Amino acid sequence: MARPDNLAEWLRLTLTPGIGAERQRRLLAAFGPPERIFAASHAAISQVIGGVLATRLLEADLSAPVSSALAWAGEDGHHLLTLDNPDYPKTLLDSPDPPALLYAKGDPGLFERPALAMVGSRSATPQGLATAKAFARAFSQARIAIVSGLALGIDAAAHEGALEGDGKTIAVIGTGPDRIYPARNEKLAREIARTGLIVSEFPLGTPPTAHNFPRRNRLIAGLSRGVLVVEAALGSGSLITARLAAELGRDVFAIPGSIHSPLSKGCHRLIRDGAKLVDAVEDVLEELNLSTWHAAPQHVEPHTTVVSASFQDSEVLEAMGFDPVEGDLLALRCGLTTDALYAILLTMELDGLVARLPGGRFQRL
């Protein structure tokens, strides 16, 4: 494990402005641990990163942010994991660009579990949210750590499902470890930190800026054996995570959906390009050779959900999704009696919003 004096040097290295991840790796490769970097001459460091950055590295006054980070790490459940720390995730060590330092809240021992990333749309359908939650719960019960990005939509549903399993989920965030984005997920983040793990490569106080999230997605892919995309439009950031996973040699999985739904098109594109089609938990477990790891087979029906609310037409359409659905199942999703739902559907049918199909089924138009 990194020594206290060594931690301060790691923080100096990673907090120096302009010395990004690539230059940090070059310095570590050239000199070894950070204390050797800072013991080297200006001329020697200049040969690796140039004279201007060498001056900045050796002369920058970082005592305040270093002290703040060390104080943060001294709090219960907080950890600074450097590349030479035995708790540093081994899956990241096998990637070409592991961060030199990770900020973690929770149990770093969770890195020892097989992990699966689950990602998807922030504007997910009720079907997609239910699918993500049910699959994550089943994987968690099978002792698979669920990795996601704490975003709204599919990410949050995956974390929630894992918490309902055995509670072991990893949230990789695109801010400093002392900030939660979006704020709506603050309660969820506290629960994850209590039973799982929150991870960031960004220093304390880092705000949620756009260029942070591709780096976060790289960590999500790197921490996992595979990535399962639940719902994604063609422009979704989830497809970036899937691409990064494929580049790292990880398996990519996708759950198909209706050909009429924009949020299925990204998954269908992935499947067309070679991702494994998934409609049951066992599909993933078998592909990752984890069938004997879990306690019992978990079959999940991907498109069932219960929604309790006073529904207007638009909310019924949202609960309906894009596939034909039986009236009884739709009533269950809406939390309405069958009679109450059919009264709404009759009006919607007359308005041309839905079509009645054989077998007591309905479909949006």
C-alpha cells in the first residue's frame, strides 16, 4: 500500500496543472515512483515533458490541494488508490491508460468481484428502466458487481437494481469525489457508498464538465468484463462506452427492442456490428464464463413494470412503449384498474393515438 509520504507525492504529480494522464505515465515510466520524479533534475524531467512543464511540476505550490486530499482520504470509507496500491483494480492495470490515482468511497474490495457495466439512455422508457433494474438485480444476486455512471435513466435503474440484490454496485462519476451529479441522485449515491463503491479519477471540487464524461466512460469500460447496453439512441454516449469496451477486448451486449422506438436503434446498431443479443441473464453469464459463479439461474422478463400514478394520455403512451401490449399488463404498469384504463384507451383510440389489436392488445400509433 502507498505510504503516507508517498501519497503526497502522488497527489503532487496528479494535481499539477498541465501534467495530464499521458504525461504522468511518461514520467512514471522514465523515473519510477513519484518521489523519484521529484528528486530528478530539471534537465532530466525536461527531456520527458519539456522545460516549461518541468518548471511547473517542480515549483508549483500545491500544499493546499494536497492537504485537502489527504484530509479527505482520512475520513471513514475514503481511499486514495495509486498504481502501486494493492487495492488498485487489476482490470484497470491491464488497460493501456490506467489513471495514476483513483478517489474511492466505500469498499475497494469490491474490485475483486467480476464486474459488468450496464449503461443506456438518460431518457429511458418505463420498459427500459424496468428491464435495467430487473437485470441488475439478478446479476447482483449472482454476485456480479454492477458498474454504471450514476446518470439519470438506465444508469440509476441499474444501480437501484443492484442495491436490491446484494447491494454491490460501483458508480463511476465524472466529477470530484466530493460532488454528485446530477443532484437528483444524491440519495442514491449515499446508498451506493454505504454498501458499494463510488470511484472518480478527478480531484476534489471538479465540476461536471462535458469533457469529463468520455473519461468516465473509459473507466466504466475498463473496470468491467463486459458492457450491457439496455436502451440507446444512435447518438447516445452509451455507444461510446460500448466502443471503448470493444477496444479493450471486453464483451459488448445489447438488449433489442421495438423497431419503432428511437431508443432501440443504438442497441440494434450494436447487434448488427457484432454485439451479443441478450434477452436473459443467462446469456451474459454464459458468455463471460460466470455460469458457475452465481448461486442460481436468474431469468428476467425484460418488459414488465409497475407504475403507480394518475395517468394522462401521454403517460399511458409512455408506459405502453412501442410494442403491442395486452390490456391487463398495461393496467398493471399504470397502476389502474382494467375498467379505468379501458375508458382512457377508448378515448385515445378515438383520437387516433392507439390501435386496438386482436387478442385484447393495444399499440401506439
